[in-house]
Amino acid sequence: MKQAGNAAFERGSFVDALQYYHLALKDETGNQEDTAKLYSNLSATSAKLGRYAAAMTEAAAAIRLQPAWHKGYLRKSHALICLQLYTEASEVIEQGLHRAKSTASLLEAKEALQDLPSKLRHSKKPKQQPASSIQAALSKLQAAGIDKALPITVLSGFLGAGKTTLLKRILSSEQQLKVAVIVNDMAEINIDAELVRGRAGGQEVQLNQEQLVEMTNGCICCTLRDDLLQEVAEMASAGKFDYLVIESTGISEPLPVAATFYMPDASGNTMEGYAHVDTMVTVVDASNLMNTFDNHDLLVDRHLESTDTDQRSVVNLLIDQIEFADVLVLNKV
């Protein structure tokens, strides 16, 4: 399967390559070196498909298995560069320089990275968000005279972990903060939004101080990024909320959601002065955590894929959600 994946990669059939590599991973007998190479191949393929958060997670798996192998650090730093996270990419390269046996390619990557941000700023075709989405959001905020950034918590976690239960707790609590909430679900009917609107503990959830916005038919971290910026601008410009909680779908990666507020458009504009990510929270289903780590199911195997080309594994998605959080909430302990 690995050879078939390599052949598919060479001819540019990256979706097929991803499928072959995942099948090879399922058949892997436990050799750490071979498994690390498979994760490296997966990372390179995911990057070709523009799935940089997945590429970063797969490269991290290669590093865990073979910390003295330079290729994992190169793959991870490349994914971070594509996400315009240059400081983090530099840190990964430095780790590789201290741990890898072969460092020549890492030294070249370090030298190239030092000049990369300035090159991108002067590029005629920067790989950035469309100018219209950020500029429209900034115009709305500037017109409202907003002079402080709205703090944001991004709430992540796999399906069934308990994100909505935590969200209902926030909405129904007696805290003094006025909280705005953005919820997202992959279904045609937004079940999570219906649950939040329903009864919690026998008491009707009051939304007199909170605002609930539904974002349906897509994933916050990809297809709805422009809509997300507009919704955040709407809430921030209202000037009546102390905090914003964004509940991402259970099959989304948290890093691109956070990066939305820091990635510049073609003119160098960002949302950073008007909205900042304060906390990344991931809810973990403790009762099923080890069972999840013991299998190699793909999202498509559980009919949870976000697109026809989605070949992510459940365990890699879970690792990505956990690794990027600065607060973990263990549920069902």
C-alpha cells in the first residue's frame, strides 16, 4: 500500500495517495521507523491538499516516533509556515537542530525561514485570506468606534465529548459577564443550537444577556471563515458583550479557527486589534479516550467526513484538538 501511495503521490493523485497511506498505516506491524515514514508521507500529502493543520499533526506523530529523524521537523515546520505561524515554525526547526542526527536540511530551512515573512509581504500573489472579508469586518468595527479587543474562547472536542453540555452551563450560569456564543454543526438542522435553546436541568436557558448565532452547513475552520469574521465583527461592534465563545464542530481542527483572527489579508490587515483568542479549550471524553487511541479508524469509516476528499484519522484529529489547547476539560471521568 505504501508503494501504491508513493506512485499516486508522484503522479499528483494526492487524494488516492492519502487513502493508500492510511491503509498502509492500518497494516503497519509496529515498526516505529516505518510508521514514522508513513506519517511523514501523510503530512506531505495533506500539505499538497491544503490541509495544513492535519499535516502538522501527522508530522508531529513522525517526530514522536523518530525524534532523531530530521524529516518530521521539516514537515511540521512547512505546515506551520503555510499557516503563517512563523515563530512556531522556527521553534520546530530549532528543536530539530538539537535532536536530529542530520541537520543540513534543517539549517537550510532555518536560513530560508528568516527571510520568508518579508518575501511574503512583497509577493504579488500572497497566499492569504481575501481582502474583502477582513476589510469589511474592520470597516464595521471602526464605524462603531470600538477601541478594545473582544476576548474569544474557542471550544473544541470530538463528537460526543460534551462541548454542548459545557456551553449550556456557561449560558445558564449566574456569572456577571455578558457572553455571546457562536455554535457550529455539520448537519442540515443545527442540533447543537436546538439543544442549547432547550432546557438545562429543568430550567429554561435564558438568553437575555447572551446572543446565540448559528453557523450551519459547513466547518468554521474552512468554508465559513468569511462568515465567521463577519459574525465576530457584528458582535464586537455592538459593544455590549464581555466575551465570545466559539463552539467549533466536533470534526474540526482548532488551529485554523484561531488563525482566522491573526492571518492578514493582501493589505496586511488583521482582526487582532478588535478580537483576540484568549483561551483554547478542548473537552475530552475520558471514558473513550484510550479506546480511540487504540484504533486507526478514519472519519470516513464512521461517516463523519467533512468533504469527499477527507481522509483524516480519528486519532490524529483528537491529538490535534488536545495538543493545541491550553485548557483541557476532562468529561465522563
